[in-house]
Amino acid sequence: MIRPEWDAPRRVRAAFTLRQGGVSQGAFESLNVGTHVGDSPAAVAENRRRVRETLALPDEPVWLSQAHGTHVVDLDVPPPGSAAAPAGDAAITRRSGRVCAIQVADCMPVLFADRDGTAIAAAHAGWRGLAAGVLEATVEALRLPPERLSTWLGPAIGPAGFEVGDDVRDAFVRGGLDAAAAFVANERGRWQCDLAALARGRLARLGVDSISGGHWCTWSDASRFFSFRRDGRCGRMAALIWMETGA
């Protein structure tokens, strides 16, 4: 696990799972928590159980059906009767004991905590979600002044491994945002993209002044991280955040 070092209040707990310590085999070795990647359901269930036990989670995490969009799921609103994973790319809660979870294997998980300890959120920020405004949507859903928020950027693909085309660069630059510095031209006529820089820039423009993390590269460290860009078929890691009951 990676435990975030940030200025969230004491009652807020957070963690990022690494790829070691589970029971999955082959391409999913070993702590894969994703049910949608082709791994054995029994192995994923055991891996998730180990995560719950290791972190002493107060409840089962709410695992989203992520789609690289901007929909924010409010975990405090009862679902419409379906047992399926709620569809969305961010989750918020103001209640203790509820666990927000984001699954990644190169995309960036971004955690949010109100510095007064009244609300938390987690967002799935790959390049599509970032360009579409998933971080902006999450801050809006929290209904808090941005200066009250602490944020943490989890492991994601770094610029050395994230080669993109003009379409990705244009999605950020044409919006009038100062994003050009996050793209460096390479000798193949394409661009090396700094996902963390893009996320920091978006948060700063929202008025968020507490931004931590963002220095791990999933693509370059195969011993600790799954990476879809590096391996194709692979497992998923999770960023988790919750507020302790009674803290």
C-alpha cells in the first residue's frame, strides 16, 4: 500500500493498493481488484477481502463502473434499487464509514478531503476525464470552497511512457487553458504527456491550493504497479478514501 502524505484531517483515511500481496495469477499477478478485466472472480473476491482486512475498512468500498466520463456518484443518495456497480468516474460522501474507490492501471486517481473533515471524494482522471472536466465536476459536487480542499494525486503513467497524438494535446490546448507546457514533442512527431501536470493545473485553476502526490509512474515500475499502456491485459489497483466513524 501507499499511504498518502497530505494535509487531510486525522479522521480521513486513504490508501493506494499496489500489485503485490494477492492471489491472482498470470497477467493479473497478484493483487488485482478489478472484476472487469478477465481475472478469476474468486481471486478478485479474495484480493478485495485482503484489502478490506489490511486497511480495516469500515465497509465494502463502492466500486464504480468507470467510463472515462465526468459523472459524480453521491454515495449518500440511495441507489435506484439496482445491485449493479453505480456508473460514474467520481464519488463523494459526507458520511463516516462509506468508502470511495477508484480503480486504475495508468489513469490518475485524485482524492479530495475537506480540511474540516466533513466531506471526501475520489475521481478517476485519465486524459479523457481530465479534458472533459471530471475534476471540476467533483469539486462542484462537493459544494465547498476550493480553498478548503486538500487533494492527493495517486500513481499514474508518467510522461516518459505516455506518448500521445495531436488529438490529445488539442483536447487540452484548444480549450484556452495553459496546458501546452504539459506536452513535450518527441522525435516521432508526437507528444510526451505529463498527466500529473495537467491535473495540477486544473486543480489550481479551480482555486485548490493544497495538491500533494503525483510523482509515481505506473509505466516505469512493473514490480509495484499494473500498467495498461505497458502490458495491455493486466489487473487494476485502487485508490480508497473514507472517514472513520467516531473519529
